[in-house]
Amino acid sequence: MGKQRLTTFALAVKNLRKRSFRTKSLIVVVAVFSFVMFCGGLLTQSLSLGKNYMSGRMGADIMIVPRGCALSLQNTLLRSESNTFYLNENLAEEISVMPGVEQASPQLYIGSLNAACCTVPVQLIGFDPETDFTIKSWMKNIDSSKLGFGEVVTGSRVNATLGGQVWFFGQPLKVVAKLNDTGMGFDSSVFMTLETAQYMIKASQEAAVHPAGNGKDHISALFVRLSGAEDAAEAAKLIISKYPQTDVVVLKEMMLHISTQLHNIKDLAYGIQGLLWIVSVLVLAVVFTVSANERKREFGLLLALGATRKKLEGLLIAEILIICILGAICGVIAASFIMYEFRMLIAVSLGLPYMQPSIGSAIILAAVSLLLSVFTGVISCLYSVIRIGRAETQIMIREYE
Amino acid sequence: MLELKQLKRVYASDDFSSFTAVDNVDINIMTGDFVSIIGRSGSGKSTMLNMIAGLLRPTSGKILINGADLWSMNDKDMAKIRNSKIGYVPQGLSLLSNLTILDNVRLPFYLDKRKDNGIDRAKKLLEEMRIQSLAQRYPAQLSGGEMRRVAIARALVNNPEILIADEPTADMDEETSEEVMKLFGRINSEGITILLVTHEYDITNYGNRIYKMSSGKLAEKYHLSESKTMY
Ligand SMILES: Nc1ncnc2c1ncn2[C@@H]1O[C@H](COP(=O)(O)OP(=O)(O)OP(=O)(O)O)[C@@H](O)[C@H]1O
Ligand SMILES: [Mg+2]
């Protein structure tokens, strides 16, 4: 203790320690600032990433669901909302032969009650591996055509072990694979063949969870890919007029809607960040100026003992850098923790595709938040530093004698 | 070694009046001198010392240190002079409250960018001042007299050519104050020039040149050029 040389850094640390209340308060201000910067950045990045990821992989141009179920489909896809609905007719074959339709693949959704495995209700999704072109794109490393009866692929947020079992409606299902993050409702879904899914419906009817559908070959939605030239909106109109008991979701429109929401959220985030930046600069500047004023005597004495004004400025900047770096680190750590712990909740409550960026981009974002905090600190102390550089020394010492 | 030429400082007041605190002072202090200046409160003593210490800009006139004009130097050169040529003991409390006594004393070392951490030198000076036991305390835990002695130790830490002290014995009892004055005598006998300001007459028993300051003007009372027998 006290053996070290009195470098600018050591002196700055001693000063900060002695004024611990002021130091802690300033660290909190910087921490809040970097917290919001990092959260905001991560949020907007995750949303953009989620959106791009989704639009790149959906593959379907339009999705056909029972009349009045368009929103349910969206919520199933985006909010991990658990839904059950049936298309009353076996449309798959009729649609697949319609002109302009390249591929049509049925999916069957069965909403489960809160299952033991998960914090949100799990959606059971039956798909047809032979015609599927949507689910497949999330199963790059899994051969979905080999999915047997009673076997499932679980989403990343379903708490199940590979090779283990998950139970729904009293039926055990074998987990043969796990999906990577999709940033969508798929993360809390369990995928199985149509055959398995239809068996599960029967099980759910026996468990009196879901009403019986009519007909044996239940499906909930038909994902349709059109041949290149076809206009999705036109095709949608045509289908609705032909099958009035259906609703058609056009992916382009859905993505457009998501984009708009995304922009609104981004604008809001930027607005909050900008506002907070101004508030932070003001708060820090006022505190630095007031405290530099109170410390005039101290600075004057340092000058009297032979400090150059440069050294004095260096000392002041060192103190501020320490505060900003500590504050920013606290803020970023708190933000990473919260954003990671609550990523599911955030994604679900926003109802938008949400895909957290890789560790690498998160680190870059953290570094940017840190730099921004340091920059903010330096900006805020400029005024007080300039004032110190100009005041007459003796006057400085006198003022607090 | 220290020469003041027509040194003047005018304080501007809020209204249009102004106040001349130091009025055309001339003095030539030689190396090894022990100069005592007495004067009543408000006579301009501190103002003069602050100008010499490089802390207060003169309105007119010159301060020459070893022939170099102090107030025409740049910030860096002046800081160097303040740091290592001049040891200044300001009037009143002058310790940094954030630092321990030991750190306060060795602070000028750091400001001179020395490699040494200055602890040994600082401890030796604290010992000379008989306050070595206070090294790890903070200024707020010291008495006025103790703080003054710390300030003197600090002024000496860089082996200055001249020691400038503004009422160095102000908070001390007779015995301690005599001890400090004897210390000044010893420092002076080691070749360090001393410029001392006070309003206590008995202190002028020390020193070979005594000046009196009144209303900003300096007048020599007597000058013992050769023998410095007074201490
Ligand atoms: N910053 C200032 N602005 C205006 N007037 C000042 C200023 N500093 C000092 N004075 C005035 O200049 C005069 C001389 O002040 P100075 O501090 O030099 O006196 P002093 O001789 O050191 O007195 P003391 O023995 O009480 O310390 C005083 O009358 C004081 O009011
Ligand atoms: Mg004075």
C-alpha cells in the first residue's frame, strides 16, 4: 500500500476513491447509458436478423388457413402462440394442381396446454416431408424424410434431451433431433410427420383437449409456393373467391407489415438512445463542472507544486475515463445478462421474428457501447477541462481558502 | 538569484475602482540569503509571494530567477521552476485532502516525472519535522501546526534552490514555531535561499535581511550581508 509511484492513474484512482459517492453516482449514470445503448443495439440487430432470417427461409408465397385464422397463423409463426385450427376440406390436392402453383405442402397445428418441458405452450406441428419446402429449410442438418412415426424434431427452446422423450396428451414422442434457433415461433414447436400429428389429434380428442374435426385427413394450413411469374396477391384473391371458407396470408404482405413494425421499433430505440445521450452528456457535464469548480483549490495547489496544465487536464481526463470505462462495463454486463435471460420473453412480447446475433457481433456491439460511453464522458468533461486550463492559479487557490 | 524589478499587482474590483496590493517592489535576493519580510495583514505579502511562486501574474514589472524572466516562460518551463527550483509553503491549508500525508509530501516528485517513488525522501523529511508517525493519515486528521509542517516537508522534497514560506509558523505554539525556525536556519546553512513572510516580530530574529512591507511597498530594515548570526 502506498509503495507505488504517484502516476496520473494512481492519483486519479485515489481521488475517485476519496469521493466515492460522487464516483459511484457517475458510474451509475454511465452504466444506465451504456445499458440502454447496448440493449437498444442488440434489440434492433436481433429484429433485423430475425426478419432477414425468416424472409430468407419461409419459401412460401402464400399460406392458406381456415377463414378467420390468418392472425392465429401469424401468431403461431411469430409469437409462439399455441393454436389449433383445421381446414375443413382436403384442399391440398386441389390447390396443388391449380395453375401457377409450383408446390403446396400441408401443415397441421395442434396447440398443447402448458407442457412440463416449457415455459410457453408448445405448438405441435405436423408436416409432410415429401412436399415440405418450409420446415425443411430450418432442418439443414436433419434429414426430415427419415422422420418416422412417433418421432419428433424439437425447437431450440423446447426443453428436451436428444434421444429422450416428450409427452403430449399422454403420448410419448421420441426426440430424434433438435433445431437451431429460428428466431420464430418454431423455437418452441415440436415437429412431426402428418401421420404422427393426426394420431396426436386423436389422442388430444380422447384427452378432451381439442374438439373433433370432421374428416380424417386434418390439416391446418397449406403452404404454397407459386411459380415465378405468378402475382401472390392475385393468386390469393383467386383462392379466396374459389374457397370462401379460407383465408390467405400473403408472405410479402406479412413481411411488409413486419418491416413497418420493425422500423417503428427502430425509430423508437434510436429516439430513446439519442434522448438519453443528450441527458447523459448534460448530467455528466454539470457534475464535472460543479465538481471541477469545487476542486479549483486542489487544482491550483497541484499547479503550485509544479504540475503543468496539461498534467492537470490529463488527471481530470484519467478520472473520467476510469468512471466511463467502469460504468460502461457494468452497463454492458447487466444488459447482456438481461437480454440473454429474457430473450424469449422479449421475442414473444414483441411478436416479431427475433434472432440474437452471434457472440462476435455482440462483442462488437459491446465495444461500440463502451467507446460511445467513453466518448460521451470525454465530450461532457471538455468544458470543465478547458475552464481549468484557463483559470488563474492563485485565484483558484484563493477561492476556497 | 531572485530579483524583483518594479513588481506591481493591481486588483480590479467589481466597480471601477482598483486596488494596488503590491506597489513597484524592487529587491535582489542573493543565493544563501535568509530574507524575512514582516508586514501587517493586508499589506500585500501573500500577493508578492504568489507572483514569485508563479501563481499570480504581475500587472507590471519583472521577476528574474537566475536571470530568467519567470513570467515570460511557457507553461511547461514555469511548471518546472515551480516544481524543482522553488519550494513554496502557501498561507493557510494547502494539503490535498484526497492523499495521505506521505503522498502529499512526495507529490512534487511525481510532478517532476521522477522514476523514484519518493517514499524514502518523503519519510526522511517527515522525520525531520517530527511527524513521521502521521505518514498514513489524511490531512483532515491533523492539527493546523502538523499540516503546516507537512507543507514545509513537501516544499523541501525536491531540494529547491529557494524556499518561500508564507507565515509558516502561524498555527504553532512558541516551542514548535521556534523549532521550525531553527529548521529553516539549518536549511539555509545548507545553502538554500529562504524568503519568509510573517507578521510576528519575534521571527525576524532569524534571517540576515529584514524587510518591512506596508501598503504594498517594501522597505529594508537592516541587512547583515556577511554574518548570519541571528539564528
Ligand atoms: N483576488 C483579490 N482580489 C481583490 N483584492 C485582493 C485579492 N487578493 C488580495 N486582495 C487584497 O490585496 C491586499 C493584500 O492581500 P494579501 O493577501 O497580499 O495580504 P497579506 O499581506 O498576505 O495579508 P495577511 O497577513 O493577512 O495574509 C488585501 O487588502 C486584499 O484585500
Ligand atoms: Mg498573506
